[in-house]
Amino acid sequence: MAESMHVRPSVASVEQRVAAIDAAFEARNLKPAGAIEQLEHAADEVWVPRNGARVVARAWTDPAYRQRLLANGRDAVLELGLTMPAHHRHLVVLENTPRVHNVICCTLCSCTAFTVIGLPPDWYKDLEYRSRIVRQSRTVLKEMGLELPPEIEIRVWDTTADTRYMVLPLRPAHSAGSSEDQLAAIVTKESMIGVARL
Amino acid sequence: MDGMHDLGGKQGFGPVRYALNAQVFHAPWEKRVNALYSLAVRLGIFNMDEYRHAIERMEPRHYLSASYYERSLTSLATLCVEKGIVTAEELERRAGGAFPLARPGAPGRSNAAGRERFQPGDRVRVRDDHTPGHARMPGYIRGKRGVVVGVSPAYPFPDAHAHGVEADAEPTYDVRFAAEDLWPHDADPALVHVGVFESYLARDDG
């Protein structure tokens, strides 16, 4: 049959497809020296949750900083020497209290304040979290190991515009007397997304 | 567009596959794709709204079955072809096989007529409208009522910015909804906040 001569070739592997676009960039001098290496390095070493952990620890120990952070998150994280991309013009810091628990998501894709809290983990970008956290927040958090007492109000924040959010977790009671560095060491990416408490 | 990517509130998905300290990358190609698309944005080949929209334009079955970084790859390649950087034939020749791209887009749109400025505390209603092009309004808030709790600086309007259409930048509002209003009788009680562009909102006089 003539049609059988026109069967589409099978889909190239993702590795082959990435290599193809990479080579096409190379062939057109679209890869300035060091640019790819710099971006890969940033993904591994610069955009890490340790950044947000420093912000949280400072907010726990310096009330004036906490006020600035809650009033203008972007200015306050830049003050600590952190960076945010130009299109992240606004960072809203969501303060957990004994009565309120905040959790962030992006139902449309994967938006996060990645330069501050680190690049989003797999599960944050998966279909399950994106579809369910807005509608079944208490159930999903419980499935993820965070069972909140019924009197705690849950506030979900869906990152649908270019405003970015991060959660300011509650400081654990057992941390009294810890130094700022010691406090930063206990703050996790999960707590700044809001799927865990410390 | 009412695309497959608009997942908020969709039912049928199972437990989140959750692990503490989950890896960000699993293979070198994932990190390379992330760097290449970021580089393309820095070089001005496309903007983030075009990038997001090209992901949304993926054939729905491809979208649902592709990994996150395969979606990034597909958007990057689609936009490079559409912008005339490379042809689909060259990509397939270099890849040694088929290279599925996203489907063609529909026209974008400029800002809505009759936009209003809002302040925290204002009661708003999400306009009941649809567009075949890019939008950043999750379907689950369409037509719903909420309260403004925050205002952002002005951003490029995505429905225009993803399509090269002229438009004013506009603020987004953090709007608070009750989950029980979004999905009556079938939601865990919570307050759900969404970043909503001004063009998607009207004052709620009701």
C-alpha cells in the first residue's frame, strides 16, 4: 500500500530532541560563551531553598525586618543580597499564625519564587498537586503528612500572575535560643511552600 | 484558551507523589532544557507569556503524558520554529526522528474595555468571558465572586503579550474566594486566592 511508505518516523527520544535544539542554537551562534554553564550552575547552586531559609530566620529574629518583609517582600529579599528575575515584580510573604496556615501552588503551570525558595520539586508541577490542592486542600495536606487541626484556617494561593508568594512558617517552640544560622538550617523548601510545618 | 493545562479543581487525579527534598532534575537533559529556554528568553527570542502559551498549545494527549521538562522542550522548539530560528525539518533531521511540536495558536486580544481600578476590600466578580488565545485566568474562578486582598505593580497583559498584541500593562489583584463558592457541596473549606489581571474583573455590585 502506498500509504505504508509514508508512516511517520517514530518520535525521537527527549535526549535526541534536546541535543537537536542545542545543536541548532550552537550552529547559529546563539550560545554566548558560558551562558548555558552559568544557567546550569544557577539551577544547582544559586536558586536554592537556603536563600529563603535565611529570609525566614531573619524575620524570626529581627522584628523590623519582618515588618519590611511583610510590607514589601521583593525589597526585603533583595536587601539580603538575593535576586529575583525582572518579571517577578512583587513578592507577597504569607505569614502563618497559630490560626492560619498558608500553602502555595500554580494550577496553570509551575510558577514559584524559585530564586528565593528554590526551583519547584516534581510533585509541585505534577497534575495531582495542581488539580487537587485548590479544591481538597485539607485532604491533600493530610495525605502529604500535614494533618491540621480543624480550627486552623487554610489559605491557598494560586500563582496565576507574575506576583510570587512564599510562606513564612511559624517558628518552632523548641528553637528558643538558637542563632540565626541555626534557625536557617531548620527551614525547608516544603515549609516555604506550605505543605509542611517545622 | 480552555486548555488541558487548566487543571485547578479537575477531579480524578490520585495522591500527590510526594517526597521530602524531592529532586529538581533527574537527568542532564532536563537541566539543559531549563537553561536553553531561559537563554532564549534572555536573548529576546520569546517572552515568558509566549513560552507558557506554547506549552498550553500542546496537543492535549501529549500535554498530559509529557514530563514537565518535555513540555519545556516542546515549547522552546515550537517557538524557535515559529520565530524562524530553525525549521521543523532541521530539528527532525538533527534529532533523527519525529519532533512533536505544539499546535498553532489563535489570535490574542488587548485589554478589556471598561477596566476599573480596585482597592483591597473591594468586592469583585470574575467576568464570564472566553478567548481562544492565551489567558492567565483559571477556569475555576470564571463568573465567581471574591474580595480583593492585594494589589501588584503593573505587568504586561498576558492575553496580548503572548501574541505580540499592543496593550497597556495592568495590575493584578490577589482575590480571595471561598472554596465552597468555587465548588459548592464538593470542596474542602478553605480560602483560595488567585492573582487576577484587571481585565478579567468587574465590580460586584450585587
